[in-house]
Amino acid sequence: MSETEDIRGGVHKSTQHDSAIKHVVGDAVFIDDMPNLPETQEVALLLSPHAHANILSIDTSKAEACTGVAAVITANDIPGVNDIAPVFSDEPVLAGALVEYAGQPIAAIAADNYDNAFAAIGTIKVIYEELPAVLSIQEAWDKGQFTYEPPKIESGDAEKAIKDADFVVNGEISCGGQDHFYLESQIALAIPGEGPDILIYSSTQHPTEVQHGVSRVLGINQNDVTVEVRRMGGAFGGKESQSTIVGAIASLLAYKCRKPVKLRLRRDEDMTATGKRHDFLFKYKVGFNSTGKIEGAIIDMAARSGNVADLSAGVIGRALCHGDNAYFIPHTLFRGWPCKTNTVSNTAFRGFGSPQGMLAIETIIEHLAVELKMPVEKIRSVNWYGTDDKNVTPYGQTVSDNIMPEIVDRLASEVDLPSRRKAIDKYNASHETLKKGIAMMPVKFGISFNAPALNQAGALVHVYTDGSVH
């Protein structure tokens, strides 16, 4: 670099994203775009057709003899521990004696191409003993089936406050989940090295978790596992813990056949075998006065955790911490219910429980507005968090920078919300089928993790002798 040449990315310099042009013109290299190494094997999975069943036997002998097959694995072939749980334990990468959701991976085959692997999967014989399946949140809740100890947040005496209140409402609401539908499906390329070393190219948001999971199932040290992530074709939470499943299966096969192994889930497999956003069922009881001020609230938040806990503790924890949204509620009892169902374990998704928690309290605010025949904005305004008082959340945090009342009023004024509403009312009055609407929604969003130890990060920065930085 010459003395007159500017350093790329210097302080106070505008810098283009490294991959901006590559993404636009299609030159960005994702894992499936990487040229295959010699003898790279591709993978097909055997997924359970049953939501709940005992596995009585698995016969892979015909599959092992199929054309092009390099390795076949079941839970019995795992040299380490069949557990990739990110928080708790006992969350298998391959089903052992028990299947707990339709789509759960049972076996995997690596072959010289995907067609041969897929054909060999069809020759595996599994004998199941079907068991009753719990498929709904309500059924699991009624039976007391949970993936971990149900949490709660309690402040004051909600039962007494509701009993003493002028008015009381009860209600319930549910919300569904969504698939992440990232453009690049789950994928990993595992390359065995010398001795126990293994290199994994993974489309993951959490390379450390992939490293930990792979070391656990292979029974090797974490420093034997290297995980590289150049870029992802979308994730939205879906590749935080779920990518460990894919990385672990690819690694197990690579270890067994001592060849590079690539596992790319086809879209239908990806949507069947991996988790989604948690769907919730909320039930509430709220006491309030004639102005709409909430005196006490009990909110039960039952979430579909799925067959295992995965990241449900964090998701439900954040839902509980957003059950107040932007409102001061002096007496609260928020209870979380991580319902264990025979469905795929739900996982991280943008918002991580916060949207669900806010949905519950905003439903309550609108319910109160209907009961009192008052504008919803009026109900919100009498319940806002304060600045000098009424500023402590149910979980004990002081709201120190509250600009919600000011920003809501300012936004409504600047966009002339009353006039817009009148125009919409006029439009709707003259149209039978097509209707319009407008809403303004406050959001108090926690940007940190509930576990303080997670609120940190590190970076390794290389500054070279020519002044360039990597």
C-alpha cells in the first residue's frame, strides 16, 4: 500500500458491505456453491412418519449394500453422546428408542450423489410401536406435560388487586407460529482432517454451538472441531440451534466414512424436521377502574415448546418480560407454560418471544376499551409507564429513559392520524367488500439477554504492517 493510498475502511470512512456487489450480481459463494472436494458424499435422511412411537428395530443392511453408499448411521453409531441440547440436556440428534415428532431424523446415509443416498434410504426397514400423541397446547397444558419447570414473574398481589377492582374481564387469545423460510436451507459440509480434527462449513448463526454439539456427539475435544461461516442465505433465528443438528449428522457421517460429507436439507425436509416460531395460547384475568387504569393482571402464556426444550426457556422468558409492554401494572402474575407436544421443537425466531408477550397485553388494552366504550388511545395513556414514579417493571427493572407518551403524541400529530382515520371511515362506509384500517402500536423491546453472562462479545482484530485491518 502506498503512502498516499487511503486505507479501506479507515475511521470515519463510509465502507461498502463486503458482499454487496456479489449478492446483487450472484457471485456470492454459499456452501452449496463451493466446488466439491474429491470424494465428497451427499446425504439423505430417514424421517419418522409418526408423531410418537417406540422404535422396536432398525434394519440398515440393504441400505449399506446399495450403489454408491459410503456410510449409514443411526443413533447406535454415535461414538459420543446423542445430545445436542443448547441449554438443557437429552435432546438427541438422531432418535434412539423413541420418536417424539413426525419428521424426527432416525437415520442418515452418505453416498456418492444425492440420488443414490435417497434411493438407499427407501431400503431401511423400521418397525414402530405407535403411541398416543399430544398435539395441542391445551392438551399438553391440561396434562401437565412441560419441557422444563414452568417459570413465572410476580409483583405485588394480583389476585387481591383484581378482587378489589371496580371491573374485571377475562379472555383468551392465541397466535400461530411461522416457518423462517430462509432462502438458503440448512446446510453443512464436514471435512475430516488428521486424527480427530474435523472442519465444518456451516450455515449457522451460532458457530460455537455447532462446535460444542459436534464435539459432544463425536466424543472429541472442542479444539478438534473448527467451524467456519462466511455467510448465510437468511436465518432469522432458525439457524441458531437447529443448524447443530445438520452439522452433527454431516460430521458423524464424515467421521465414519473418512470422506467430505455435505448435508443440504431439501425445502420439504427443512420445514418438517426443524423448528419454527413458538405458537402461544394466552388466558388472562384483569382488574381495572372506570378510567381504564389496570389495577392487577394475571396472564398465562402457554407456548408450544415441542418435543424438547431447545431455546424455549429464553423465548418464554422474554415473552413474560414483555407481558407489560409499555404499561405500568402495579400487581402482576405472569406465568409461562412450556408445553411438551409431539411436534417438532420450536426454536428462536425474530423477536424471540417478545411479539407474543406484547400481543397478550395489547389484546387486553383493546378489551378494556371495548368494555368501557372508550378510545384505545385513552386506555393506553392512563397506563403508560411514568418517569419519576410508576416506572418499575414486574421484573424489577426501572424504566430510566421513557419517551413513549411523548413520541406517541408527536407521531400521531405529525402524520395527522385523526384525519387519516376519518378518511378511512369514509372509504369503508362506501365500500362493501374492500376495507381499510390504520393502527399505531407502542413497543417496549428489551435488546439484551435475560442471562447477563450472554450480554458480551469479543472480536479478534488483525492490524497488519501495511496498515490494513482484518
